[in-house]
Amino acid sequence: MKAQFLKKEGCVIYFSADVPKEDMSGFEATVINDIMKKSSIPGFRPGKAPRERVIRHYKDIIKKNILEKHLGMICTEAFQQLDIQPLLEPVLEEIHYELTQPLQLKGQVEIFPDFTLSEYKDLKLVQKISSVSETEVDQTIQQFAETSAQFELVEDRPLQKEDFAILDYEIFYENKSIEKKQGTWVKIKEDSFIKDFCISLVGMKIGDKKDMEIVLPENYIEKQVAGKKVMIHVQLNGIRIKILPEINDDYVKKLDQGYTDLSDYKKKIHDYLLSLKKKDSERNIRDQIRQHLLKTNPMELPPTILEIQTEDNFRDTMANLRVKQISEDVLARKKEEIFKDAREHAAQQLKLEFIFQKIIEKEKLDVADKDYEEALKKEAEALSLSKEALKGMLESQKRMGVFRHRVRMENVMNWILGHAQITTVSGEKE
């Protein structure tokens, strides 16, 4: 067989392969002999028809079986001759073949991007180390207390600022209803998303109805009316005020989390916030590495792989938005924007994977089986699962390969961090 390189466009190589009839005859003999044993031709006992009669009767099936069984092997040999390492199965654009004749084919295949790996050792990185202030502790305690708040019903006065209004409303644009909600809770405050709307509700009593003209914000989720003047019909059904618990030793003990008193609770909150800041600092320094590698390693990506990754990201994003109960109308209007973001993210993902792969090869980085097992154990502990349970779950979902790939990529990131020059600064300084 003779393979020929035709041209290269980015990450796509176009090639041809010519297989002489002498080589094809071996493939033909194997397939014909197999079909002869199973042949059923009128006038002959099953499997006893003459070879030429079988070939004439099953000609199309013989060709089909030959191509299905041997095209992959032919392409593999062609890639070996051309020293090509394909990333995906080739796309065969032309196949010319008849029994007892040579086979000729042309196709294209996507390969690893051709780029020169930039410097990745001794990177100068800045790590911000932040402390936790008493104010941050108090604010966090207040936020947690919000979850224990009581909402008392108010019936003896009109609606005022800082109340929670329970209302039905309907928005009209050009005399057409575009949005309708019932039983919606709205906090009455001046810095609300739609300021004029909330302030206009002040003074209403339970049972009151009101029509008001409001200009919606430019970033309103319903883009068709963003920045437009609309008419809103409102009915106030209830007024409630939020009552927060008093933060003291009794409150802390009622949380039933093992806190001895308020001082102990504050210390635990301080440690919790400090751990969050440390994780954020670690994410930031890893992001510096990613941004450096993306900026200094320009490359053209394999188009099909980019499309596959984009579609995967797009489906994941749409699924997550549906879980958050974003309406199908909103998703339909934002589809192009979501797809664009999915493509940009896919491009970054693939570039980093190709960069990391080159680093793995250059530095001969490898992950031993015991390292995979240790990573599996840590992830299982984080999910409160046994290692065996997580392993079974990954295998049943056919995601063990994805897990091992993630471990390999994290291993590269840790190696780069271990060879970086890291300067620590206070997180409070700009």
C-alpha cells in the first residue's frame, strides 16, 4: 500500500491511500470464504454453491463487508507511513473500489495542534494571603442568622420601607400582557433592582390595587422590554416584617452544632472564612498559570473536537439553567449567547489540555496507579462515600476515564506550581 500526504490546513491533514489489487485479493478471499459457508442460492445446497456463483450473487455484500472490516486497518497503515497520530477517526471523502481491482481512497483526519511550547518553569506568580476581620465574622454571623429569621404578618398599617410585600402583578407593554406573577415576595427598599416600582408601593394597604408606569432597567431579563416604559398592575395581598434572632450564647447553643458559647462560635466562623480565603487564593494562583499558558501558546484547534466540546458545554449549561428553573422562553432568547460562551470555554479547555499534554511528554510526567487510588480516596471522602462506592459509580457511568484524565491534568498543574517562583502579598493590598 502507498499512502500520500496531500495538504495540511491547520489541524486537518488531507491524505490518500492506494491499495494494490494483490493486497485487496487477500481481504477478498477471507470475506468470500466466510460468505460461501453461509450462502443460500436457489439450485444449490446451503454453503455448497460454486465460488464464482457466490461472488456474482453476493457481490454488493462482499464489497460492503470488505470495506467495513478492512478500511480501519488500511487507514491505520496509511497513518503509520505518514507518521500521523490522529485525534479522531478519519473522514473518508472518496472511496473507489471494485472486486479484483485496486482500492483508492481520499480522506482527512485531525491531528494534535502544531505549536511551540512556551516557558512553563520558574513562572513568577503572586499569591495573596488574606486575613479575616472581626467585621467579616460579624457580617457572616448575621447572614447565617437570616436563615433563622421569622416573618411576622402586619395587618394594622400601610406598607413601608424594609417591609416584605406579598403581591400579584401583571406587566403590560403596548397594551399586551408580557409577564404575570402571583404571591410574589418583594422587599421594599430604595436600592432594589426596579427602584421606582418598589418605592411606588409604599403606602398601599392590604387589598389595595394600583396601576403604575415604570421604565424597566436596561439589563432587565426580558430583553424585549428592557429599558422600555411599561404598565404594571399590582394587588397587595399581605405585609410581613423580618424578625432576626438575637445573637447570644443561647442562640449559638440552639444551633446544635457543638458550639459552647458565642466566642467559640465566632472562632469557628473565623476559621471557616479563613479556609475559604485560602481556597480562593489557591484558585487565583492556578488561574494565573492558566492565563499565562493560554496567552503564550497561541494555536489553531482541531475543528471537530472543538465542536464536540462546545456541544458538551452547551448541553451542560442549558441543563444547569433548567435546574435553576430558568424559563424556556428566556433560554430560547439567550441560546446564541450561551452557545458563544460555551465555545469560548471549550477553546480554553482544549488549549490547556494540549499544552498540558506537551508538558507531560516533555517532562515525562506520569501518574502511578497508587496516585489514582489516593485521588479516588480523597474524592470519596469529600463526597462522604467509600472509595469502592465511588469507583463503582464512575465505572457504571463510564466516567472513570474522565476521572483519570482530571487527575493527570491536576498532576501537571501541581508540578508547575512546584517549579514556580511564588511571591506572597497581603490580600488587603491592591
